[in-house]
Amino acid sequence: MDDQKDRFGDKMNDLEKVREDQWAREQDRALLEKMRARQHLTIHCPRCEAQLITQAGGELTIMACPNGHGGWLDGTALDRLIESRK
């Protein structure tokens, strides 16, 4: 009888672990969705509020104001630019 109780306890522990894993997967999924949504946000010029447009030139991609108020690089593009100048 004790053996059956131990196996039942083991099964309950396994069930708890499965539920924790399911919860963690759901949290990860929600976080990924939130991050993906952030990537699709539009970025606006700080001067005139126009939506920035993406311009590619060679290996660099910049976000530029269509009204000529400037251009912006992300961290990766900036690193590439610095490396190409070395």
C-alpha cells in the first residue's frame, strides 16, 4: 500500500512540473508576441513627427526623415559602419 502512495505522490509531482512548464511556455509566448509587436511600431522624426522611412545603401540600412531632418542608425548598423572604417 505504501508503494501505491509513493507512486501517486510521484505522479502528482510530475503533474505539477508539467503545469509549471505549460505556464512557462505561455509566458514565453506572450513575451515573444509583445516583442514582435514592438518591432512593427512606426518610428517618427523627433523634429516634424513624420514617419521615418527605411533606406538601404550597401550594407547599411538607416531610418530617415522624408523631410530631410536627419537619419538614424540602429546599434547593428552603427557597429557595421565603425567596423568598415577601421
